[in-house]
Amino acid sequence: MIDFKNSKFLKMTTASNNTYASLLDSMLLENEEIIATYQAIRDGVVFTNLHIIAINVQNTGKKKNFGFIPYKSLKVYEVETAGIIDMDSEMKLHIHEGGSMHFEFTPGTDIKVIAKLINKGIHK
């Protein structure tokens, strides 16, 4: 289960939007589209036009936990762009219910694109 009180998803790299599409297809709403997908060794995060979906792969990989975060449930979010020495970008989400999530993206990820997705989702 995803711990929304203190979840961390580290070393996320850009992945094809098809990476989790077959897993999520039956769970997405009728008008929901996958916009961007990121993957770590086992875990992933998918940004749709309506949700941020955190995917936690457990044990042997057959068991997966999906956490759906509607953009409107975000209280505050932070974005940290890459620097010269610290080349990873980071994003922290603070959810209305008091939880938070931390995503760390590998060098080369355009964190500003992710921020724009979140802004669009929040202001719908």
C-alpha cells in the first residue's frame, strides 16, 4: 500500500505512455488520458489530465498498488529544478488530508512540463 504520509519515489526516468496503459486502462475514467509517464526500477508515476497515479510494485512484481491523487486534492506542491552539482529534479506534493509525496527525477527530466500539467489539473 502507498503510504501517503511519507511516500518517496526516487530516480524516476521518462517512460513511454504505454508502459502502464494496459494496467490502468480499466481504471481510467471515460474522458481520462495519460499525458506523461515516469518509471523507476519497479515503481512508477503516471500523470493524466485528471489524476496523478502512483504505482507501487510489491514483492515479486505481480502485486501492484495504485494511488490515485486528483489534482484538486493537492494543497501545495513544490518543484526543484536541476542544478550544476545536484542534477536531479524533485517534486513534492502536499495533499489536503495531510499526506505528502516526494518524486525525484533523473537528470534531463523537464520538471517544468510536470509543473504545467499539475497547474492545468488544479485549475480545471
